[in-house]
Amino acid sequence: MESPLLGVLPSEQNRGSDEGSGKNRRRWVVESKEEVENLGFLAGPMVAVTLSQYLLQLISSMMVGHLGELSLASTAIATSLTGVTGFSLIIGMASGLETLCGQAYGAKQYQKLGNQMYSAILSLVLVCIPISFVWAYMGKILTFIGQDPLISQEAGKYAVWLIPGLFAYAVIQPLMKFLLSQSLIIPMLLSSFLALVLHIPLCWYLVFKTGLGNVGAALSMSVLYWLNAFILGLYIRYSESCKTTRSHISKEAITGISEFLRIALPSAVMICLEWWSFELLVLLSGLLPNPKLETSVLSICLTSIACLYTIPYGLGSAVSTRVSNELGAGNPQRAQVAVRVVLFVAVTEAIVVSVTLFALRRVVGYAYSNEEEVVNYVMEMVPLVCISVIMDSLQGVLSGVARGCGWQHLGAYVNLGAFYLFGIPVAVVLGFLLHIRGKGLWIGILCGATVQTTLLFIITSCTNWQQQASMAMERTFEGRLPLENGLK
């Protein structure tokens, strides 16, 4: 006879199932706590590193601004164009190492990291050669396309003196990605902070005391970029932390250029397409009625967004390292946990930052201007900027996931469609045809960012992590997977 309690008391099978699910929940909680610690250890210093590098250019612009409108305008144009034609490309290509070095380190193929770093340096230095010719003739190019001759001439001088810094940047970025893939963040933090601290007095001296003007700001940046590269190079050469991963330039470094370019080029396209869309926004604002006001306000909003973006970029770099390391090690579940945790952190950070910014909407404009017209316009733009902060926070970490997995080619297609097939056309319609002006331009680019974030989230949600781990190991071992490195 069946017991009357049979339907009330859990069966052995149910109890086993409950215990199993309980163990899974406890394991997920433990892994999540560990992942929060790992991400915090990486993301915090990376935010500081990114902010320090951003402040180099910001401080240069602030000091040059005291020389007069001509120096400020020429420096602003030169900074924008050198970023579009040079620095964005270098950053984008170097980001390919987040996939290659990160996955190789996770798979314990330590010697590959050094070879990949040298492959990247050689590739980026070669890329810098044609870019430097463009920069050398930037003044003439600007004059040819109709820019003011005096502004063009000063902008050209600034770009010429920044050419040495371009080559230094091509060395710095691979060194930083090499260290990031091993979670060696503190050396980057210290070298970046030292460069920032030294830049303030050196830039002041070269700009105001030597008579170099805006050229002094460019020279200061070039000198300190090389100093940063020198410090990181010494650390990698002599530190015990890099003993197993550093190597000498060899034939493998040269033959590895093709492997690096296969992932570096789509990585560059992915990053540059987004970067260029915001620069295009500023150019479009110059075609609106009252272009001085529109350009000033949009520049203020973009400067604020760029500064705040250092937080999600740091989180993105952190999750890129965690995902690439775990996939390389054959741990797809831990990679998935890292993604879930960083998305939760990104949402929390976005809410806090956007709410704070909205609360300060009446005073934000005064940080940049004392003109009531500008301040009031900025106040009107702040709600849209707050939404942009949320989108940037999500896409920043999702882009980091893309770099960690190695599907930058998908990210490139997403950015192309989101911004150039949707966002910018909407911006043009709203800004010019519907006469919403600068606010319409920003709404358009915000629409593009929303589409970008949505598509990246869908791709991430549909990712087969087991397959990604297999692809990572095939990439690292070049299709020859040793038995002891099979997926866990």
C-alpha cells in the first residue's frame, strides 16, 4: 500500500534534484563572488590608466587654450584629426592582442605572448609610416579642403611634432595588452600616472616658457609617450612576473604578423567605426544654424561622455581579459559567469553615474563655460547624455566580451549597420530636415548606440561558450589540440 505521505514528502529523486540545484546555486554564488573580486582587481586600475592617458590630451588642450583662440582652434582640429587617422587605428589594431595574448595565456602557451607582442609592434610601426606622411602634410591638406589658412598651418605644426608620439604609441599599446592579458595592471597604472604627473610641468614649460606654443604641447606628449614605453619595456625585460612570457624577437614574431593582422584589422574596424561616428557628429554640427553654439555644446557633451567612458572601458578591458583567459584554459562556464557578473556591474555603474549626472545638470555647463546660452543648452542636453551613459556602459563591456572571444568581425558589422546605416541617417534627418539641430544629431547617434548595444547583447546571449572555448584552443594551438588541454 502506498504511504499517504508519499505525495507530501519529497522522494529520494526529488531530494537529490533539490540538493543538486542547491549545490549549483551555491557554486554560482561562490564563482560570482570570485569573479567580482577578479574584475575589481583588473577594472579599477584600468579605469585609472585610461583616464590618465585621456588627461594627457585634455591638459594639453587646456594649456594651449590660454594662448588664444587660434592656438585652441588649431589644437582642437589637430587633436581630432590625429585621433581619427592615427590613434584610433593603433588602439583598434592593438586590441586584437586581447584575444590572442589573453587566450594564449589561459592555455599556458606563455612563449606565444612574447612573439605576438613583437608581431603587433612590428605591424603597428609599419602602419605608422604612411600615417606619419599624412600628418606631415596635414596643414596643406586642411588648406586644400577650405579650412582657414592660419588654423591649418598651426594644426599642421602640432601634428608634425606629434609624429614621434605616434610611433611611441604603437609600442605602448602592445606592451599594455601583453601585460593586461596576464592581469599585470599595476605597472601600467604607475607608468601612466608618472607620465601624467610629469606632463603637467613639462607641457607648461614648453608651451609658455620656450615660445613653442601649441607645438610644445605636442612635443611634451611625444616625450612622455616614449617615457611610458621605456618604463613598460624595462618592466617586461627585467621583472620576474614576465619571466615565462617574455621572449626575444625571432622568426616566429615576423611570421606571426599575418596571424595578428587577421584579427587586428576587424578589431580596428570595429573600434574606428564607432570613434569616427562621434567625430562626424561634431563636423555635422558645424553645418547647423549658429554653428559656434551647436559645436561648443556638442563638444562639451562629447568631452563629458569620453571622460565617463573610461569606467566602462576599464570594465570592458577587465572582462576581455577574464573571458579570453578562461576560454583559452578551456573553462567556458567561468567565462560565462564573468560576462554575467560584468553586465550586472555595468548596469549598476550606469545607473549611479547617470543619476548623478542628471542631478548635476544645472551646474555641468559651468565647468566648461560662463555663457548662459551655452549653460542652458547643456542643461537641455544632459537627459540625452544620461541615456548615452547607460548605452555606453553596456556596449563598453559587451565590446570587451567580443574582444575576449575573438568575434570582432561581428562587432565591425554591428557598428557599421548601427551607426552608418541607421544612427547617422537618423541624426541628419532630425538635425537638418526636422530642424531639431544639435539635439536631433545627438538623438540620432543615440539611436545608433541603442541598436549597437541591442545587437551586441543578442550576439552575446546566443553565444555557444563551449564552441568559443574550442575555437580559442584551436586558435592558440593552431588546430593541434593536445589531449591534456581538452575542454574541462
